[in-house]
Amino acid sequence: MKRFISLIIFLTAMAYQSSVWCAEHKKSLITGGTAWPPYLYITDNNQPAGEDYQLLKSVLGKLDYALESQILPERRVTQQLGLGQIDVVTGAAFTPARALKNYFSVPYRKETISFAFHPSHLDEYAGKSLETLLREGKTLALNTGGWYGDWFNNTVTEQYSAQLIHLDSVNRRLQFLDRGRVDLVLDDIRVISFNAELLHLELEISDNPVNVQDVHFMFSKQSVDPGFIDKFNHVLSGYVKDPDPAI
């Protein structure tokens, strides 16, 4: 019996050492996400690009890590991260629920979440809050896996869930808006503006933001350890304080 217990302890210790060794010696990480210009997208040459992607790649490069990329549907990103099938995602807002399974970098930018609508509704919608428009029965296209603040999570998702329409990409959401199939689109205002210009769409963005929040890189706890996060944050903090013009 003592030999059996000793064997279990030995195997457990070996498994732990193996996992630590993997975390310390893994020299490439996989990021995944949906196309979200200007932060993450695929070029015409089928190469990953974008402001967030380039920053992540640069920080990892300073740590002698390579970066691989996968484009995934928005709803699969969190699932794949939780399973350790991707290692890191860009543009993540911190929540206590996410922190149970993931590590967060220091913030590297802020984002302003607001809603957009077609210019033909300017007279009707101008000056109204999102809640007022939802109370009037308007529909809202968004990524339902995103985080838009406590108010949105506690009020909008609870009271107006039937009016929330999940569409898998920002381009699809904007196209639905342009065709009149939804009334409103919710997203980062830079993402809305950038992609509307790419699609040659005219939109109005509300001056009443839904939320302003810090943005982080989010790492799966199955892929890295706290020691790695400390090193990553040390390098990232330097970029945030004094951005490299080459990024």
C-alpha cells in the first residue's frame, strides 16, 4: 500500500514538473479571433495583421516567442481559449468570470463602446440613449460573447434579450444595418468607423457611449503560468509607456 501511494505521489509530481516544463519551454503561442479591423484582420496576402496583433507579436518577440494565428467565429473564441486550443486573445475586457480560467495582461488601450444607426433615422434616434431605443422596440446587432460593462450585462441582457441579434462578424452586422434588417449596431467606435469606411457605408454613431473600458491581452491558464505573465507585462508596459513607432 505504501509503495502504491508513493507511486501516485511520484507520478503526480512528474506530471506537475512536465506541465511547468511545457509552460517554460513552449516557444510559440497561438492567438485566435474573428476579423476585427483595425485591431485584427487578414491581409490580401493571407497574413494576420492589425494594431493589436502587431503589438502582441512585438511583445512576444522580445521574449523570444513566435506567434501563430487562427481566425475563428466569435462564439468559438472563448471556448477554444478555455480548452487551451488557443493560447491568447487580443482586445479582451477584464471580468471576474473570465479571470477564473485566464490571466490578463496590464491594459494596453481603452475602447469606447457605443451604437450606430442608419442616417435615415437621425431625426428619430438623435440624442436618445440605447435603453430608450430598446424600450421603443428597436433591435440591436452585436457579438453576444463580448463584454460591454456591468450596466449592459445586468440590464440590457436581462430585459431586452429578445431584441439582441448575434451576428458573427462586424461586417455582417453593418450590412444588416445598412439593409434595414436590424435597427442598431453595438461595437467599439473605432471598429464601427473603420469598417463602415471599408464598406462605403454611411452611419451615425451615438454620442452617448454605453461603456468605456480598459483592454487587455487574455491568456489561457492552460497555456502559460504567472511567471510568464510577469515577464510579458514588464515588456508590454514599456510599449504602452513609450510606443515603438515600428509597431
